[in-house]
Amino acid sequence: MKWVRYQDRAGINHGILKGELIHEIEGSPFGTHQRNGRSVTLRAVRLLPPVIPQTFYACGLNYTKHIGEAEGFLGKQTKRPTRPEINYRAVNALIGDSEGIIIPRDSAGRVQYEGELVVVIGRKAKHLTPSEALSCVFGYTIGNDVSERVWQKLDRILWRPKNTDTFKPMGPWIETDVNLDSLVTRGRLNGKQVSEFKTNRMIFGIADFIVEISKYLTLYPGDVIWMGADAPTLDMVPGDAVEVEISGIGTLRSPVVAEE
């Protein structure tokens, strides 16, 4: 099932996408809900980030090839993680499918995409075991973890290189029926495929991170966990268009524009 969050003349709503038709619902995807009888076409609406999380988690270096790539743009040796380690991202950076990634005026010019699987939490959870971990997952969507690499090297923390407005496209919807082992992530720049990797070939898997997070932090419905990306992550400039496709989920599209 595909859940969308969208805006049209009637306001902001949630709905279930079937083909090209969105069936609007009353209530929350994470709680009691029902169809209200209204339907709209996908073309007639603006897709928004499918969820605005209470907490936005990110896994960082979670693919082997990307660790070597990070050593290049950071200019220092980066160790392979020995346990799941979590970071945070800012909700202000979220944008929906087909919204523009805005490159700030004072960017040093090296801005890259990272196509990521996004886990959407569906219920409150704490102290989960490995066998229980995936039971709290509602579904999955796609993220593009945009990074300003020069700032990432210069800044002591990631507030600016990772969390600038528009640096976190997410969408186009939440897919609830997913076979994790079959997923393949592909990146396209200006229509040309430039990356491909098995989505589930992570250093630490989804269950590992959920177990680790829930030892110390309560997970809530609508929280998201971005699972990291593999190499290559290429430079983008204004005028480019980037696409992240994850088989079985969909394609997240983002034009790249310069700040006015």
C-alpha cells in the first residue's frame, strides 16, 4: 500500500495511492482512519514529504564503499563502524518530490546527493529485541541526503552541511509492502544512471539500528531513520536534475537550483 501526503485546493491531506488515483482518508496513517469518499488524481496535487517526523534519525557511514569515498572528501582516515551509531537531521531541511534543492549563495560548490532507504516507524517502541525490531516499522520511503562537502570538512558538526533548507528531499510516498532483500537503489543525474547498489547490503541493518536506538530512546509513530548510502555520491550543480530510485518503492525526483 502506498500512503501519500499531499496538498491541493482542499488543503493538506493523507491518502492511499492506487494507480494514478489518490483516495483521501480521515484520520492518521498511524492510527484510526477511514476513506472519506473523496478522490483526486496524482497529477492534480503537490506531493509533500510523506511524513513530518517528531525525530529524524540518520545512520551515516553504513556502506563499505562510501567509507572509502568519505576519506577522500574529508581528507582523513575514517574507520569502519564497530556498532550501530546514530545521528540526527533537521526537519526544516525536508522537502517533497519534485521540489527544488537550493544551493546556497555562499556554497563552496561541492554539493552531492546520497540516495537512501528511509524507515518509517509505525508505533511507539522501547527496548526492542532483534526479533521484535521490524514489528514497529510502518513502511519505507526514499531520501536524498544532500551534503555540502567543503562545509562538512570545515565545520565541527553537521548543522550546516547536512541540514540547510531543502537538503533533505523525501518521498514520493510510504510503501508498506516491501521485500528488503530484493531492493536495489539507483541514482540518476540528468537522466543518466550513475550509481547502483543492493539497498540491504548495509554494514548494520535496520533491525540493528532499531534495537540500538530503542535501548535509550523511545521511538514514536512517524519517526524516520535514514539508512545511509553507498558510493558513488556525485557533485550536483544548479540546472541539474537528480533522481533516486529504489525498486519496489518508487522514484524521488529533485531539480537543483541556485539561491536567488
